[in-house]
Amino acid sequence: MRFFLMALLAGLLLACDNDSKDDTESAPGPASAHTLTDIPAAEWQQQADERFTAAATAWQQALTRFEQSPNADNLAALRDALSQWYQRFASQYLLLASRACQQDGSANRQAILARLDSWPLYPGYLDALPEWPESGLISDPYLELTRQNLRRQHGATDPAEASLGFAALAVALNGTTGSPKALAAFSGEEGPPARRRQYLKLAGEQLVADQQQLSLNRPLNELALQCGLMETLAHWQQLQDPASEQEEGLLIPALSTSINETGLLNAVQTMDPAVLARWDQVNPGIAGSIKQSEEKGWAPIKAWLTTVSITRQMPGSTESRPD
């Protein structure tokens, strides 16, 4: 359902763009009711890209140090680097989602956004579990570990079959239990430990490549921001699904929960002030609802979204539970 909402909004966005082009090509006249307003966001986008790149570089450097000297301290530093990078990603989720909505080929861009942070997931699909020590793609000696193969395996037959993304990376690095994976899981020149280190490298590279595909160096518009806000809310809403309603074997990694629980709303509350001010001029009330969210959480934002002109089912209702 979440992907359907995104596709609906993106389709409306493209339709508005096409209507605007048709109006431009016809005789001059009043602005079309579907005309979208450019909202300059160059500084916001540049700063976000630079900060994401810095966090990615810190991860890559930590991984290199661990590969050169695989000890407990370097493993702890690598885990900290992943946490910092993941937090940076969550802090930019609204912007990334808005970019995905506005770009040409938006359905593909939304799939890329989803791949960046796919959960809940089947941890045993990617890596060995204590009760299944030989399970997972990482343990499969017949699967050549390449970025292309990992992309092919991601969601191959089920959306929860995650081989890429921050959540999958957290499973490979941290494990699924309260006790992090032991150093021995990454030590050795062959077998699963060597493949696990190779996976960490490839999955990190794919995260960088996917984020770059969502780069957008042009103004946003109000519909893209509405669509991005809907996607951010829907991503957070997945955390609220009771565990009893989740299929057996599915997991939301602890790191994903801790970061997204507060990080997604924080991404909205800390969006670029100039962009927010211009957006509020186009869609009055958004700035106030975001300000109110500092005390009331997502409720004011959800209420505001019901007032905008696009008709859609809100995440969290009984008929619109995110998939």
C-alpha cells in the first residue's frame, strides 16, 4: 500500500508537469490550476549530499581499518560508523523521498529509495542464524558476491527478502540477537567470514550508488514535498505495526528501530527553513503543523495532510496499512 500511495502521488506529479507543458505550448493565458511552484532547495540539497558523503567515507575508512586489522576495537568502530551513517540517512529521508517523487522515472526512483532501507526483513535470507548456521546468501558458496547479484537477489520473490540497504547491512554486521556477532564471524581468509567482509564492502558501495541516483540539482515543488512527506510518514508507520501482526520470521533490526523511531520525524522538523517557508506560502499550514509536531508527534502533520487537495488514504488507517 505504501508503494501504491507513492506511485499515485508521483503519477499526479507527472500529470501536473505534463499539463503545465501543454499550457505553455498553447496560447498565453492564466496560469493553469495544475501549475506547480518551484521551491528553491539548492543549499538544502548540497548540504545533505555532502553530509551523506562524509558519513559514507567514514564508514569506508572504518571498514578498511577493520580489514587491515580485524580486532575488537576496530569492529566496534565499524559498528559506530554504520550507526552514524544510518542516522545521517534517516535525517535526510524527507529530502530523498521528495527527490524520488519528482524525478523522471519516479517509480524506479521510489524502488531505489525503498531498497536503501528495507524492513521488516527475513534475516535468514541474507545471513546465517544461530539455529540455521549455514543459511543465507552470505553462506552460499555458489552465489558470487557482486553488487549486480545482490541487486538481483533483493526482493527476488518477496519484499522482505532484503539483500541490500541499511537494515540488511545492520543484520550482517550486528546479527539478530541481543549479543552482537562475535569477532570470529568476520575473521578468516575464506568461507563465510571472508564472504561477510566482502558483503559489507559491496553493500556499502551500493548504498552510495543508490543515494547518488536520487540526487536532484533543481528546485523541488509542493507536490513532490507532499509526496515525500507522505512517504516519510509511511516509513515511520511501519514501526507501529504490532509484532503479533507481523509474519513469523520477520525482523526489524534493533538499529533500524532506534534510528527511525525519532530520526524520521526529526528529518521533517529540521528541514531547511527557507524551503519550509516557501512551501508554507504555497501550501499554508505545513509550517505550523511541523512546529506542533515538536510536542504532539506526527498527529498534526497527519491532520494537515488531510487538508491538501490530493485525495488519498492516510497511513495508519485500517484500509491503508503500509506493506
